[in-house]
Amino acid sequence: MLVGVDFGHAHFDHELEELGLLAETAGLQPVERIIVKRKVPDPALFIGSGKVEEIAALVQGHGASEVIFDQALSPAQQRNLERELKVAVYDRTFLILEIFAQRARSHEGKLQVELARLQYLSTRLVRRWSHLERQRGGIGARGGPGETQIELDRRMIGDAIKRVRERLVKVKKQRGTQRRQRQRNQVFNISLVGYTNAGKSSLFNALVKARAYSADQLFATLDTTTRQMYLQEAGTMVSLSDTVGFIRDLPHGLVEAFQATLQEAVDADLLLHVVDAANPNFPEQIGQVMRVLEEIDAAQIPQVLVFNKIDKLDDQQRPLRQLDHMEVQGRQLPRVFISAQSGEGLDALRQFLAQWVLEHRQLPDAEPQISPEISD
């Protein structure tokens, strides 16, 4: 059962479409969607006791086994809701972590997911380790969670987090060595970034003839893949990297944990910001991606907007020009319209990248420009 709480914020997903896609990606089957309107969260139950009773009846009626909230819950709220609803209760953060755990394939990706999960669980020790509570005993004794055992569990998780961090540092050093090697060879680095399911992996496969996994689902790709791409017009090779997709309310712990993977974006010479042109919420998705780029100190890297999936647009929605500019947060960014599926616009994109590489050799700090020849 999916629950979304409308606090009056802009762009609230009233259909819980994205949460439903996340649930399906995790292997769950949504049976009901519930929207709750509140001005502020209830400290104990997040949605208030009245709504909890209403949802409890729906849970029983539908035979639902889990309730998933579209917002982050505190450990106390999660514990209280589970006690009242008598089923497992999870939040958006946990759902994303579960998907990441299922999808990670590389050693680095698994380490990053493990770190994020450990950080998430470390705040929920009292609930997850309730079987370790001290037994009641003695005259007048007051039972409760065994502080010593909980402290031990917390220390064990802390040690595990430390070990994973140390292993990730080694992975980061290895990636740094690979990047320095590319820099010594004067290879231009281009990274694909964008909202999840915007078609980054499909574009990556189309550009470099790779076989990276791609699917019409959220977080189909978690591990960074890098291939060499030859730009004939520039007469040079460039390095192209496919990175993990971003999403609204991406847990901060995941951003921190995936720092090694996202480092490919930080060290890029150019970012290809892939946008799902057929999604009516693409302006909000662009804003979410820009926020994550700012968080990882990659917002000022030159970027070009690649509006993908134009094959899904109606005739009246299709662009009049294949290349133009779009203002994003006060910056005029070049924009290219393509379809990674049909191949439309890929030649124009390759030509743009070749032009950018040639200009970059002369003007290292310049924002990529579109020449009149390519624009026409």
C-alpha cells in the first residue's frame, strides 16, 4: 500500500506514480494508493491517529503485507506505525536502498550500497534489534532495552561502516589512477548524467556500441561504465562514462556513499545531461539533477542538455530545430534533441561533441557553443 502526504509543497506527486514505479522495480505489487493532506507531520505517527485507523482498515481489506510512505520517516514514527498497522512499514529511503541492493553488480557498487544501508540501519537499532531487549526481573525492576547490548550493536555497525569506508577509499584511489592515466593521454572525459529512466544507458549503448544493461525502469544502471568513443570530425578519441541516475529526494547517505561513482561526473570535462523529453515533469527532474550536481561540486562543469525520447512525442510537440539553447538556473545551456531508440539526432550530437572538443583545445574554460552551421 502506497501512502503520500501532501504538505502543500509544489510538484507533489498526487498519483504517486514515481513511488509506484519504485515499488514495482523492487518487485512489489501496489494494491492501493492513499493521499493524506496535512500542514505539518505528526511527531508520533506522521499522518495522525485518525488516518492510521483508516489505513489499517484498508490494509486488512486488501490483505496488504507492507505500507510504503513517499516521504522519509523517523525511526520512532516507523516503529509506531508498524505497531498500529500490524504490518511492515517502510519509507522512500529504504525502498531506494532495497532497489540499489538488488541492482548493484560491481564490487564498488555493492560496497556503496552496503555503506548506505548500514548508515540507514544505524539509526534504527532499537527497532531492528528488539529481540535483544533485557528481560524483566527482580523486585521492582523496570525492564527495557538493554543499553549495553544496544551500545554493542551500535559499535559493531560503526566498525562495519569504518571497514566499508576504508575499502571504498581504495576503490576511489584506483579510479583516480585510471583518471590520471586518461589525463596523461590527454583524453577528454564526457559523463552522462540525468534523472533515472531518462535513457542514459540507451544513449551510451547507441554512441559506443556497448551492451550496458538498459530497461524501461528506474535505476536500471547503478555501476559506472566507461568506454572509448571516436569522434571522426575531431579526429580524436574521448572517454564516455555512464553514471547512476538521480531521483527526487535521493537520500543524502546514498549521495555520500556513491561519491566514488559520482566522481566520474565531478572529473568530467563535459556533462551530457540526459532528459526524458516525453515526461511532462521534465523541468522538475532537471532541477533535481542540478541539485545533486551542486551537492557533489559538479554544477559548474560545462554541460549540454540532451532531450531524449523525442520519438514518443506527438507531431505538435516535436521540436522545430534539432539544436538550440535552454535557460537553466540562469545559464544558457546548449540543447540537442535525439532519440537513442530510433537513432534520430545522434549524428548531430556526435557533430556537436566533435566541435566542442576542437573548441576546448583552444578555450579550456569556455562553455560549449553551437555554431550556426550545426544549428541549421
